[in-house]
Amino acid sequence: MIKAIIALMKILHWLIIAGVTLSLFGCAIHSTTPGTGKPQSESAYIENKGSDTIVNLALAWAERYQQLHPEVRISVTGGGSGTGIAALINGTVDIANASRKIKPEEVEKAGANGTKPVEFVIARDAIAVIVNINNSIERLTIQQISDIYSGKINNWQELGGEDRPIVRLSRETNSGTHVYFLEEVLRLGQADNKTLFSTDTLLLPSSEGISAEIRDNPNAIGYDGLGYVTPDMKMIAVASNEGGEYVLPSAETVNNDTYPIARDLYMYSNGQPVGEIKSYLEWIFSSEAQQIVIDLGFVPINPP
Amino acid sequence: MKKNLSWNEYLITGLIIVSGYSAILFVGLILFFLLREGLPSFREVPLPVIFSKRWYPIEDYFGILPLLGGSLIVTLGATMIAVPVGLSTAIFISEIAPRWAREILKPLIELLAGLPSVVLGFLGVLVFTSLLRRALDLPTGLTAFTGSFLLGGIAIPTIVSVAEDALDAVPRSYRDGALALGATKWQTIWRVTLPAARSGVVTAIMLGIGRAIGETMAVMMVTGNAPVLPVRLSMLFSPVRTMTATIAAEMGEVASGSVHFHVLFLIGIILFSISLIVNVIASAVVFRQRKRSERILS
């Protein structure tokens, strides 16, 4: 026992030494940062958190913006739209990323907490329905996709494919993509439609989980943001109703509104943005920032 | 000098007493917090809903049966894998392997115990799910069994390490006596050494199960997280959603104080109760064992 305590003390001792060294080191690096000559006190720190759909885009923006403005530090984390908005309501972040509109009860909660979310549409996104590259299915209507996910269609044969069971993949319920898919696809955009996901739908905690299973499993069907689709998966052409035109998702089809499963992506600031947050949000609408949107597979809000 | 020493000793005794009592304090606080946040769910959600088979919290379906069933079936599978393998490994290391092999094997297995479970989960997703799906021709490799397999792997080092210590603590004279009476090596192990070490072995198994039922990350990555109630043992090969994965996946998003938040804490209470029951059973077995051996000795 005493041995253990001594060992613990030793560990603590080293931790403290390591901590002190690191912080000294950190200070040293900090003070020699080749800045723009401005004093350190003017540096701004922006905390940005939320939707996993947007996280790569937000990171790319933050990186570029920090190159242009070395005095600004931007920290970007994911976690889901709900997580980001909850953090904004609690006042722990400056900008929340969301792949869905803020809910009325969230606005209410923000009001009670004394925060006032202000909305910005920063890009657009299409939800691509994806299957394994070896799946022979090319196109589906929204009604068919809804029937697959609600459990009415259980075999690819019923859709003209091979005799294989359908494995449904979805994001977790805390994902904005999940809620959007539920409302716009599963429930066909009807407010009084109470269709639910079939209970055997696999709820995967990350986009990467879905991609990995789609790549590997010829039975699987999944959905994810257009930005996450890689060439080793197959996108399904979607029609809003039978007899309608089947459209593959792309920047072009999203912008001319022919692809039916597309949505706006949002950033929320606490109150009308001021100072560095304002300049950052303004920069996001510049053609340079919107070019990054295109590079990452999303659709820009005002094409450059 | 002497005064200094006694002061030191006093300090250390004090520290040990404080840490001993703090364990009780912390468990008490955790229980209090769990109950305070979890019990309101009984008021907010009717009992038939809690004990229903549908879990879809964003539409107010709070049936926890699928989650409970998921955790149980994954843990059961993990136990079926980890106990035989873990015990045989412990017996091999303690009774059969030569001294030099033991010196290598024991530290290696203990090193395995320190492997972060998320690394195992990663391997599971990339390698094992695909192998399992092809080998058994399943619709998907993300199943309860995949979770059991990884959890078994996580529990085995714990079981081996503790069980080996217990076997090692059996006095040499027991084995010598058995061998002198003409028992074979196998008979000695099975009839003498293992029963003599039974309490330690049971503790090892319980610790292993405890490790398995509380594990989150690896399970969340490979079980598919579909909230289906497993009613047959064959559903070991279909996707399930465990209680731990549910808490981990949903706690980040949920608004504190909401119904969903309270139900997640209720799941926490259930997990807490399960590990409490496992521990009580383990200590009851160990205690009864000791009393019997004391009777024989006296």
C-alpha cells in the first residue's frame, strides 16, 4: 500500500514537472510567434462547435482564416448539431454549426438562458443515398427509400436487385442529418406523418462508420452528406415521385433545385456578431471561402 | 529523527484512512446523484412505456427493454468466450508452463489489459466485422457477437491475471500431496488446485464480467446499435444496442433536465444495480467458501 502511494507520488511529481515544462515551452513558443507585430493582448479566440456534417468545412475555413489573420485563433469541434446549439445556449461557444434549423424549444431555452441565437445560412448540402459499389440498383424514388427505412421493403429483389437482405444504416439520433432524413425522406416531408425508422436500422455513431460498412457490405444502404461520399461507394439517383426525373446529387443539381434531398447548413452566433466573430462570418461569405465549400463537396451559397 | 518518523507514519496512516473512507463517500455520492437525476423519469414516463420494446427517444419512445436485452446478450456472449479461454490460460501459465515462459507470458497478458478498447473497436470495425459476415453469411457483421468477441478480448487479461494469482497462492504442499497419492497432473489441477483457488477464480470471473458490461467504446463501434430486443439466443448474430452505448451516444446532445436526460440516468441506475448484484454474488461466494474451509481446518 505504502509502495503504491510512493509510486503515485512519484507519478504526480513527474506530471507536475512535465506540466511546468510544457507550459514554459508553450509560453516560449507563444511569445516568439511571428505575428503581424500587434501586441498579444489583441489576439481573439473564437470557439466553434457543432454539426459533424460541417466540421470538415469549418476546420478548412478556420485554417485558412488563421493564415490570413494570425492574430485570430479559432477552435473547431464536432459532436452534432444539437451539441453545438446546446453549447451556444449555455454560452460556452461563440459560433454553433448546425445542419438543421434551430428548434423553437431551443430558441425558448436560449431566451431563458439570456442568449439570442442569430442564424446564418453558410452553405448548402445534399444528402446522398449510398449503396455498395457492387449493388445493381441505380435509382429509387423517395417513397421507395421511405419504405426501405420503415421496414416495408426488406430485400433488394423487391426493387429489382439481387436476392439479398437489406441492411439499413443511419446516423445516430443526435445527428442533424438523421432528423432531416426522418422528416424529409422517411416521412416524405409531411408534418402529420408519424412513420418511424424500422427498429433494426443500424444507428452508427459516425459518418466514417457508415462509409466503412457501405464499402464492405453489399447488403447495406445508407445516407450521408454529399461531402462524405467517396468514389468507392455508389450514389443512388433519386426522384421525388414515380415518373419523375431521377437525379444524381451534385453541386449543379442541388443549386438548380432538381435534386430533392438538399438542405441549408447554418451557423448560429450569440446575438448580432461583433468584432472578430463578425469579420469571420463576413469572410465566410467571400468567394474565397465559398470556393472551399466547393472543394469539400458541399454546395456554395453564392457561387463565385 | 524519531519524532520525524512518527510524524511521517501518522501522515501516511491518515492518508490511508481518508482514501479508504473516500471510496465509500464517492460511491454514496454517485448513487445519490444517479437517483436524483434518474428517479424523476418514473414520474415523467409511464411504466408501460419504460418497459416497452421501442427505443426512439427523439419521438418520446423510451422502452429500455431492448437496451437491457442488448447489454445482457453481449455480456453473456463475452462471458462464454472469456471464461473458458481466460481460465485455461491462467491454468496453463500457473500450472503447466515452465518458469521462464511464465515470466514472459504474465507481463505480456497484463500489458494486453492496458490496451485502449477503442483500438480494439477500430480493429473490429475494419477487420472482424467483414470476416464474420463472410464466414457466416450474415446480412451484416455489426452484431452482438462481434461485440462479445471484442469484450471477451478485453475481459480475458483481467480474468487471466487475477485467476493466475489465485492459483499461484495455492500452497505447494496441496499439489505435492495430490501427486504423492498418485493423482495425475490433470487430476491435481482439476480436483485440487482449482477448487482450492475457487474464491479467487470466482473473483476473477466477476471482475471480467464487470469489465465487459461496463465497456462502451468498442461495443458502440461494432454492435450496430439497433435497438431490437433479443428474444432468442440466435439473435447473438444480429445487431443490438447496449445500455452503455446508448448513454454514450445520446448524453452529448440531450438537454439537461429533460425527460430523455432523466431516462438516460435511469439506465445508469440499472447499470449500477447490475454491477452491484454481480459484486454481491461474487463476495457471497467468496465468503461462503472461506467459512467452509475454516470449518474443515478447525
